[in-house]
Amino acid sequence: MHGMWREGNRFELLPEASRFLPAMFEAVDGARHSVLVELYLMESGRLADALIEALGRAAARGVTVLLLLDGYGAMGLAAGDRRRLESAGVALRWFNPLGWHSLARNLTRDHRKLVVVDGEVAFTGGFGAVDAFLEAWYEVALRIRGPVVADWVRLFSSLWDSPLSRGAGAPALVHGLGGDSPVREGYHGMRGRVVWGQGYRYQAIRHSLQRRVSGAQRRIWICTPYFVPTLSLRRRLVRAARRGVEVCLLLPGASHDHPGVRYAGQRFYGRMLRAGVRIFEFQPSFIHAKFTLADDWVSLGSCNFDHWSLQWNLEANQEVDDARLAGEVAELFQRNFAASREIHAEAWARRPRLQRLKEWLYGTLDGWLTRLR
């Protein structure tokens, strides 16, 4: 599903944790009315400590603070930290804790990443409250102001009030924690919409991407840490490359938190390389960011291009149709391409047997997982 396209927004690209983390903490420390946080990953450590303290300071000022965590992704948050949050006055809820119900329901996770302050400024991207984001993982976020912030509030509200979200405190009071943000002068009329997936085999983000890939005229550049695309997306990328569109994939190199996913995706390299798709593997660190550029359309948020994101998870991305932001995103891609190793078709065709075996093994496992119902 997706919100309406809205004019009059301001979107600011914040590459790397050294930029987006201070911006988020500054926004939380300046909150006057409400702070809404929705995360998949949160585990005890330095970053979680800093977040708990910032949310506690806001709650002590009388700000309504709501924290929605995934029941699986935040299992690494220690019981003591959970108590600290609740004793500080933070309303804490858990999405879909693991249970003895259907496998499909356990597989449906809240993978969204969102911070909204006072209904006026929002942040989204691929971030989480785990220490890997401080130094080890490369990530990108977007700071959002304008009318689309209200759509993010509504999206948070619908899940906070969902029967799948468990927790004490803060009843259904999200509604009204930030109404429609006005169109403000100086926002340059940036056009954007929020698009999200409901989980379990319906993913509006995938359909939107497919339409953009099919209609692109100049470029399709995709950055994703987990590249195991559906057959229909692979076909669209190949067709786009063959009709002369510059198709570039920015993917992780050997530094990866789930190497098996990388091998499963590498089994698709050969056909795409032969079709003219360019593939770059990022070298400095594990690149966890998820953003896409198709001509002047940008999509940035939580959604990966693997079966989990495309079929099972609850995801949300900010889409922007604006040449200025597209230019900034293109520059970011170019910097990251320069820090990557390009995979060439001839060299890939000569890859070792062990590499091919790993692709087959993890590809077979991935194929089995996609058939789960």
C-alpha cells in the first residue's frame, strides 16, 4: 500500500552514521510533544544506551515517547534495558513476539525503521540501535519534513494499535500526535510519498520498483545489502539493460553479516552481467543501506531485495520524485562505486568451483525458503 503523492516536502540525504545519528539525537532532545520510534534491530550496547537515555530525557520533560520494537529483531535487548525504558516513562510495545502459532506468522517481522518527532520531522533508512551501526556498517538515512510526515505518523499508529503489538502503557493515543505538517516556504516543493508492505506476500514497494524499472529511460541504480531478487525483477533489470538503460547494482563485498545470502544472490550475476548490468561490490565495510535511483525517482528506507523483505516483512520506504535529491543520491552512488570492485563478465565466468558450489548450495536453500507458505 502507499500514501498519496504530496508536494511541498523537504528531504535531506544523511549518508553515514556520523551524520544521521547526531541529527536524530538532536531532534529527540528538542522534542516538545511526542517521539515515535519503530525499529527492527535493537540490542544492548553503547548505541542502545544512548537511545534509552535520550528517550528517558524526553519522557522526563513530559514528552509522550512510544517505542515499537520487533519481537524477534530486538531479542538482544537485555531485560535490564527494557526495565530502564519502562521506568523512565517510555511506552514500549513489541510487534509479533515469537510463539507457537503458524510459521507464516512467525516469519512476518516488522522490519521498518522510523523516528518521528512532534509530527514535524521524520527519519527513515536502514538503521537500528545496534553498535555495528556506529562504525562497522555503512548506512544511509533521510530526514523528512513536510506533509508526508503525517503519513509516517499514521503508518506508525496503525501498527502500534495492531492486535499483533503487545505491551503495557500508552493506549491508542497515537492519533493526533502530529497532524498534517503544513507546506512551508523554502521546502522547494519536493514531491514524495510513503510506500509500505503489509507482509506475507504482498509488497507494494516491489510493485512500485518494478514499474519504475520497466519505465526507466536513463539509469537504474540499486544499492541493497541482501540481493536475492524475484524472477520478475531480474527479468526487468535484464530487459532494461538490453534496451540501453544504465543498470548498476551496488552490493556488499566479502564483508557481510549473512554470507550465505550473498552467495545465493551471486548465482544470478552471470546472466545479468552478460545482459550489460554492471555489478559493484563495496569494499570498505559491510554496506547495509537500501536505496534506489531510477532516472530522477528515489526510493530509500527499510526494504531489501530479498525474499524476506519482498514477501514476508513489514517494510516502508520514502519515495521522492525530485531532480535535486536524485542528483545528491547519484553523487553518493558514484562515491560508493569508486570504493567498490566491479565484477566483469569474463572474470566471473572463470570463478573457482568452490564459489560455484556455494552459490548452488545457498541458492537451493533460498529456493526452498521461497516456497514456504
